[in-house]
Amino acid sequence: MAENNEWGRLDLNLLIPLNALLLERNVTKAAERLVMAQPTMSATLARLRRHFDDPLLVREGRTLVLTPFAESLRAPVQAALIAAREALAAGRTFDPGADQRTFTVMASDYAATVLLRPALRGLEAEAPGVRVTIEPHSADLLTLLRSRRCDLLIWPLQLADPELLNFPHAALFDDEFIAVADKDNDGVGELLTAEALATAPAVAVAGPSRAVSTIRLNEQMVNQPVVITVDSFMLALQLVSGSELITLTQRRLFERFGPMLGLREVPMTIEPPKLNLAMFWHPRDVLSPAHQWLRGRLEAQAALR
């Protein structure tokens, strides 16, 4: 009976404005986020303060900041909203032609170019209510995946650490890294030996965590001198074009853009590094019809080659 009385005193409608306040740290912006009048949001904040017996937002200089207690509420409030959404959606199917859904996919420019771009072609006609946000890899990718702020992570299997491999995942396709030079670069011969690779000036690619990078690949092969470091494989190809530099890039990306940039593949005497691309997602999305639809679309595209 005490438990029922406790439930009777709870107003679950406060969860959504509470989440907005925790995210925005600003009454006006939280009201705008929910298309709510600012005085209504102020009154809601007052109710929340009485409920928790905590100010939640306090002034620090000219801005508002969360109290330590409010900071501790952020994760459980978001988890509660996700659980509520899943409970209300239980048993539903996903109709891409009628339903609305926004997906966030984290991928390198390489994966976005060779996989996501063709996989999402025709999306507007087939699924007019579906939106896809493609974001670059970040150093906190595990945190984003764990909190489901990222629906899918496209990542090489051979660079996945044990924690990431605990997430549900599926292999997509294999590729390999090749050496690339400008077609008029006479300083690079017809064959790159390990000694030649050790002296050829290069462009390397390194993401925020430097985990998926040609720098790491170079270290696995030879101690190659890196002249320029960028965060994009496409930019690396453009920098090599018309220069004396070389780079390591994925074969699929080179086949699409290398010839038009005036680049050529330079065979290597050492075994080229392999790439096994996979997608990772949160366990809660394993049976989600919408999520299964998106994963199926990517798997179908990956199987074309």
C-alpha cells in the first residue's frame, strides 16, 4: 500500500521538462526545446525543486549551472525516458514509408563514402520520415554507444577493444590498405620496398583517438616519416595529388577517387594491412524493428561486392 501511495504522488509528466532543463541548463532554452511558454517552464522548475528539495539550477556568474545532485540525475533521467519510449513502442512494427525516426551513425569519411552514401541513396523516396545524421569518430565513442546517443558505430573489427566487442555487432565487408602516389611522382618507383617506405614522405590520417589511423598502420609496417597528419582519408588523397608525398588508403576509396585525382597505386613488397569493417549497436536495439531495418539496409549494400 505504501508503494501505491508513493506512485500516486509521482508526476511522470515532469520527466520530460526535467530532462530538458538538465540538458539546456537554461529555463528559456529548455522551454524553447519543448515549445513551451517560459513562465510554464519556470513554474515546472519550481515544482521540481520542491520535489527534490534541491535548487537543481544555481547561478554562477552570468550563467546557470547544475547542482551536484542535478548532475547525478542526468543519466537516470535519460535512461527512464528511453525505457518509457521502448515500453510504449513495444510490439510495434516499423513502416519506413510512414513512420518517423532519426538515426545517428558514427563513421569515418571512408565508411560514409563507400558504404553509407550508396546504402542511403533513395532514402527520401522510400522512407520520407527517416533522417540520418552521420558524425565522425570521437574519442568518447564507447560512451556515446553505451548511452545510445549513437545508433550505429562503423568501426574496424581488428581495432575493436574487448569492451567494444561485447556490444552486438555484425561484419560488413573486407578491404585492404594500399600505397598511393601522384602519377607524375618520379621519386616513387614502380614498387615500394620496406626500405623505400621508410624514407618516402607521407600523409597520415588520425582520428580524435588516433585509433583508426594510417599512423598506427605505418607503425605496424615500417617507421615511415609523416610530413602531414589529417583527420580525413579523402583529404589525404587530395594532398598527395600533385605532390611528392605518398599515403596509405583503402582500396575501395582509391578505386572511386584515385584516378580522377591523378593518383596511382604503388605495389608494396610487404603484406598490405587488412581492414574488416563492422557495425556495432546497443543491446537494447537488437530487436528494434526500426534498427533492424537500418542494419539490413547497410548489410544489403555491403553484400553487393
